[in-house]
Amino acid sequence: MAFGTGGGDAGGRGHGAGEDRPRVGVLALQGDVSEHLDYFRRAGAAVRPVRVPLDLEGLEGLVLPGGESTAIGRLMERAGLLAAVAERSRRGDLALFGTCAGLILLARQVEGGQPPRLGLLDLAVVRNGYGRQVDSFEADLEVPALGDAPVRALFIRAPVVESAGAGVEVLARFRGRPVLVRQGRCMASTFHPELGEDLRVARLFLSLLAA
Ligand code: GLN
């Protein structure tokens, strides 16, 4: 699929075909797909929905959105995307960003249900770890890598990161637990940056694509 088609990239918004912009796919099987397409587009990427392995062609980054990790993991497996994404990541030519359910799909160890997943981030997480009765909450996070202004973070039935391996860089914590992490060319948050106006988290991810 070419950029600028399929409801993905903002073709016709004056950016030409977008060849000069970082090329980012958003896994479009379940979850808040359009919010992520819009968020990374606003941050300067040429975006494309990804439903089958062929959609990965030419991408530099892939975003796993928030949603229901069990549903997304099963659909990824069925579409052949678990294997295809793992292979591209192993080759080192696909950076990954996971939001909430996306973080769960990237985590090595998961408690509270075992969705089929990539397991590329050395994290142990507990699904719905803030308690099922805690549907959502907001918090201001200090994120030194993003400057002095705090990041306003929205958590929705978020996982709790119980532990992170030595190779994981913790970019932000909430109540002592990692909520924004990075390991090599893999980044993930337990909160939802795409639901705010702050583009700094997306831009930090886009900076990994050039690295
Ligand atoms: N609770 C969901 C899960 O365990 C994640 C919620 C979200 O992505 N906002 O998959």
C-alpha cells in the first residue's frame, strides 16, 4: 500500500507524498487506531494502518495502540503479524512503540492473562494492575528526557510494570513504577500520550527512527 492511501497518511495536506517524513505504521486490528494515526501524523510522520504483513513494507516504525491486549495479540497471530514484526525487529530495521495494551504485547512477562505477544521488552507487567475498579486517572509526570515541563498522562485500565530488566531505560515513573520505557529501538508507555495535545512522546519515538 502506498502512503497517502487507505485512510492512513494525510495525503493532500500539502506534504507531497511524504517521502521526507518518517514512515510509521499503526497496527489497525483493534483499539484506538485512528487516535494513534492522528497523533503520529501531527508529530510529523507519514502514517499508514497495518493489517497484514505486507503493510509493513517500507516502514521505519510501528505503533501498537491501546485496546484489549488479548484481542490484539490473537489477531496479530492470526494475521501472521507476530512473526513478521518480530523478524523485522530482529533485523533492527523496525522501531516499535507500544501504548498500554501495546506495552503488554511488547512485555516479556505478563500476569493476569497471557495474550500472544512479541515479548521483546524486558518487562514484567500486571494487567489492570491499578485495580479493576480504577478505570482511569490522570497524572503529571516528570520526564527528564523531554525537558522541564511535565507530561500530563492519562491512564486507562493500565498495566503496572512490576520490574524492568537492566537493559531497560526508565524515562518516567508514577508512584515508583516505570510508565515510560525504552530498550534499544523499542519504546512503550502504560499511559495514553495519543489522547493529549503534547507531541513530545511521539517526537522522541520518531527520533529513534533516524538512529
Ligand atoms: N486493560 C487492557 C489490557 O489489559 C489495556 C488497556 C488499554 O490499552 N488502555 O489489555
